[in-house]
Amino acid sequence: MWKRKNEWLIKPPTDHPLETKYRPILESMIPSDPMSKLKLKRLSPKEEFPNLYGNYTCMARVLDLHMYTRQFNRATESGVIFDDIIRPGLEEPGTLTGPLTVGCLAGDAQSYIVFCDFFDRIIEAYHSYKVASHITLKSDFNHDNLKGGDDFDREYALSCEVSVSRCIEDFCFPVHCSRGERRSLLTLAKKALDQLAEKFPGKLYSMDELNTATEDRGIVMDAPPITLLKTGVARDWPDSRALWVSKDGTLAIWVNMDDHLKLVSSRSDANIQEAFASICINLVKMEEIYKKMRHWFIWKPHIGWVVSSPAEVGTGLTACVTMKLVHLPHHKLLNDILDRLRLRMEETDSPELYKISNQQTIGLTEVEFTQIVVDGVKLLIRIEKRLKDDAGIDDLVPAKK
């Protein structure tokens, strides 16, 4: 088993925390003492500090008593407190040898401002990207800018999937939203998907309808994923969760799961260029439809598209190719190669099949992250072929970036 390199060090909090750059925003948006509205039965920060022994998440690496104390008496206008933010990492502490997880979720968009010192450090630790208020991120949904991705060697690249998440302004995120909010979000999604279906036919299924109607497509969900149960995202299951599937089966849109919306384009031919084009075209259409309904996807210039997990802020995009690899997974340079390519490799339930995806989601555009996966997969195929022939690969190992 491999994991992302995490030899980075977390600097201890200083007396001048990162949130000072947001102070004008905080003063204009947040009541002087929002915590006074909440009557919480809590002891001191020291007595309430969580047990982080055996916790291998980014949250546990960043959090100490000093950081916890500074966040302790803060709350967003919707009532999100810091313990709500870190609870997912306490329920899912990760493992020493498993993939690195962030161990926290935002309860609403305002969480990224109120608890900015914490979230900025999480983003820096997980994505190796330093959040800066003077840098405005950019998006690029012009799929024509992607080079390649339609010509992988089919002996090695078997299938692909591109997904992107979005959250809607003025609604809490799934881990914190009320039943009424969740139902309102589903109502909005139904209206938007009805308009999308006028030119791109598809059908919306409730969770109750899902298993009987889509089992032949391999889409079955008898119960919510265990991770959603542990983090509280699956509260009131299956109330107001739904899945829209296009008639041609190339696009699926999840409603009220990890985020308000998640678009997924899957293909069995590993043509990631087509999958990415489908995401770009339909995501832009959905954004336009929501704007007409006076509901906007959440965007902040310094962190891009805002979603509930800091592991996906920036673009909210994951581009993934399933590959057959026999020799490379056991090579001593595997972790180094993946790190230099900025790729993540995950095992599947099938032997010799691995999912290759982008390691970060913030700092570059959607096209650039997908290009990293396209170029990386091509190189991994070349390396696998060399290893198959018992040839050296030193000249193929990419330089450090």
C-alpha cells in the first residue's frame, strides 16, 4: 500500500494568525459575538480538546490546543462551530498506511472565513498550495483546450470518469443543512434538471426508485456509504437524495450527497477527452440555469469553487482513469513517480486494476488538472511497458517540480 508523501511539516500557529487578512470581511459579515446566541454546555478548550492519538488525518496534523482555543468560541451565522468542522476526522481517523484524508468538512461557505486560519493550513497541507488573498483563481471549461486523452493504449487504460462538485449560495452544506434546506435544494435541482433534459434527455430517480430502475446499469445503493453515515451527511436518509441519469448513460448528477450537486461522466473506453467535454458542457448549462433561478454556485476568488470538503475546493474536479498495471505498483520508485506527476493511485477490488487521478484540485484550472492526468497516464503506460520488457526506466522518471 502506498500513500501520498507527507514529510511536510506544519508550522506552529503564530500570534498573528492567517485570518487577519480576512478581518474586514469578518467585521462586515459576522455578528460581534455569534456564539452568544448558542447556549452550549461546554467546559474549557483544554477540557474539550479531542483525543488525536492514532489519528492520521490532515486535521490531526494541523490541530493543537492553541489552534483549538482560538477557534473554540467562534460560530457561523447558521450555527456551525469548530467541533462540527473537525468531527468527520474524529469519526474517520484514517490509517498510518492508507491514503491521506483531510479529516474535516465545512458546514457552510462561511466556515472557510470564520475558521480560515485552520482551513488555510489544511488546504496548504493537503494540496501543497498556499492560500493567498491577493491571488484570484481562474476556471477553464473550454474542453477544446485539453490535448489528448482520446488515444490511450486500450491494453492499459480501460475506463475513465470525470466528476465535479458544486454547492449553492445561501444553503448550508450537507453535513449541517436542515431537512427543509435539503428538500428546497432537491426542488431547485428538479427544476434545473427538467430544463437540462429539454435538450439532453434524462430521468431523475429518488433513492427508493434507484435500485429497481437502474440495477441493469450497475447503479445500486441499498444504503448510504459508511463514510456519509459517520460524518452525519446521511442524516434522514434517504430523504431528498436523488440521482439524475442521462438517457444515453454518459452523465449522472447526484443531488444532496457529499455536496449539493455532483456531476459524473463515466466511459468504458477510457476516452477522458469525451468525458471531460461532457462535464464542461453540462456544468456550464447547469450554472446558467441556476443563475436564471437566482441561485449561484459558490465561488470565492482566493479558493475558487467552494464545496464542503477542503480536499476538493478550487475546481471540485477529479479526473480518473482505471488502468491495468502489473509491474509498476511493485516498483521501488512508484511513490516518487506519482508524487512528481501529482497523481494519486488507488487500488480497486480487481487485482492489477488501479485508479489514477489528480492529487490536488486547487491552484490550476479544470483543463490543467485534467491535462496532468492525461499526460501522467501516458507516461505510466510507457513505464509499464518498459518494466514488462525488463528494461530500465530511469530516463522516464519525471523531474521534481
